[in-house]
Amino acid sequence: MGVTEHISKQFEADLDTTRTRVLQMGGLVEAQILAAIQAFATGDAALVAQVIENDARVNGYEVAIDGACNHIVVKRQPAASDLRLIMAISKIVTDLERIGDEAEKIARMSKRIHEQGAHHAQRFPAIRHAAQIAVKNLRQALDAFARLDAASAAEVLKEDSAIDDEFRSVLRQLITYMMEDPRTISASLDTVWVAKAIERIGDHAKNIAEQVIYIVKGTDVRHTSFADIERELSKE
């Protein structure tokens, strides 16, 4: 094997390892969301503690993957599509870390809500529904990243508005709830933060999907209408 071929194979191995780490981080973050929402529904103190503790693992993934990306850039000096992939990975892990932060926030707010004796999870099924959509979008965005599937990533962008609709629905319900019984204001405001965290998770899943399209097409579709994105994806 020649030196150039050896370097090329090692470069591909480094990229594959880094992509695998991103997916592992994504799996952990998804588990964090599910555990946090379960804590919101049940008030399970052990789940709350688990989510808070595991946030350090999420942060550790971000630092390790960023370090690997920097190493690849310095040592391999990638060009064109490979450099695009590495740049996108760096942004994706930032979004994953922030999703982890939102999951931790949900867990902390859930603890406060249940300590106040409130049972908002049962009163606001829209929150659980929004969380289901957010997890589905994150899972699809990560799957699109694994397969470098721009069309699948675009579907995530299309679904993001559903989470926004659910958030507005929850907000309207909470305002009515607080007006009817001012004693619920404190727990209701915490519930608003839970709903907002879920909306932000959806936004970060959307960001990841946009990065997948950037990797595949080389086009930055942030702040672009869905119709324009569809036209971009239809180009050969």
C-alpha cells in the first residue's frame, strides 16, 4: 500500500469514527428528552436526577467531537465536500448539546412543578404531543445525517411548524388556567418553560436537518422558505 493510499484510508476512518460519535451523542440526547418528558408526566425524582447527571456526558461528547474535528482539519487539511462535512458536524454537535440543555431544563422544571403538587402533565396533553413530534424530528434528522439523505432532512423542516402550533395551544390553555385560578400561576409559568424547551428542541432538530442538506447539496438553506428548499433539492 502506498503512502497516499494509507493516508486516504486513515482519513476515511477518522471521518467514519467522528460520524459514529455524532450518532452516539444523538442517541444519548434522545434518551435525555424521553426521560425528561417522563419525569414531567410522573414527577419521578430518580429520572430527574438521571437527566441532570447525564447532561455532563452530553457535554463530554461535544468537547470530544469538536476536538476530533479540529484534529482532522489540522492533520488532514480536507477540501470540498469533506471540509463541508466537518464544518456541519461541528454545528450539529452544538445543536445536540443545546438539546441536552433543554432536556435538563425540562427535568428541573418538572421537579419544581411536582414539588408544588401540580399535575400539569395530565391537564396539557399537547405538551406530550409536541414532545413526541420533537423526538420524531430529531430521530429523522439524525437518520438523514447517517444516510446523508437531503430529502428526508427536508421533511423535518416541513414538520417543525407542528411543534410551534402545539406550543401556541399550550400557551393559550395556560393563560386561561391561570386566569381561572391564580394559585396555579407559579406552576403554570414553569409549565410554559417546559413547553418552550420542547419548541426549542424542535428548532435544534430543524437546524440539524438544515446542516444535512448543506452537507449533501453544498447550499446553506437557513432562513430559506420551504418552497425554495424544495426547488433546490429538485436540482440534479
